[in-house]
Amino acid sequence: EVVGVSGQDVESKQKFAEELGLDFSILADEGDEVRKAFGVPKAAFGLFPGRVTYVLDKSGECVSVYDNLGDAASHIDAAKEALAELKPAAKPASNPLAAIFSR
């Protein structure tokens, strides 16, 4: 599942999603709690919030970090590339006796 988080308000996130044709949820982190929890640095001597994309695998491990304040659209491409590189979840080992019990 893909979820975006932004420090801006809900209305600006809806506009952003529409402009870029995004089909996933973007959550408004107006109090910057998520940003602080992930340690996203401020930019331009602390005048602007930073823009960082993290890609986590299903176990919660961070597999990609992309930091680019100036180009919001590039974050989409970076996230798509990181997601494409994720290995599919391992399938459970098959039971060699399953065929016997399914008769």
C-alpha cells in the first residue's frame, strides 16, 4: 500500500494529487508529528520543511530514501523505482504431504 504524508493542509494535498494524477492517499501531517518521527530535516536554514520520500517494505524496513526539495514530481518516479525493485513477499514453503491429504 502506498501512503503519502505532507505537512500541508488537506486541501492543498488534494490539489497536488489531482495535478499529478496520484491514486493513493496523502495524509496531512499539519502538526509535523510524522515528519519529526522520521527525522525529516528542514531545508534552507530551517525556513522550509524538507521533502523526503521513504519506501518501506512489508516488514517495515526502510529500503529507499529520496531527498529532493525542489522537484516534488521526481519523488513519484523515485518511489515507483524503489517499489519495482522490492522483491515479492516470499511464498510459504509448500507442504510435500499436501497432495496426499487433498484427495
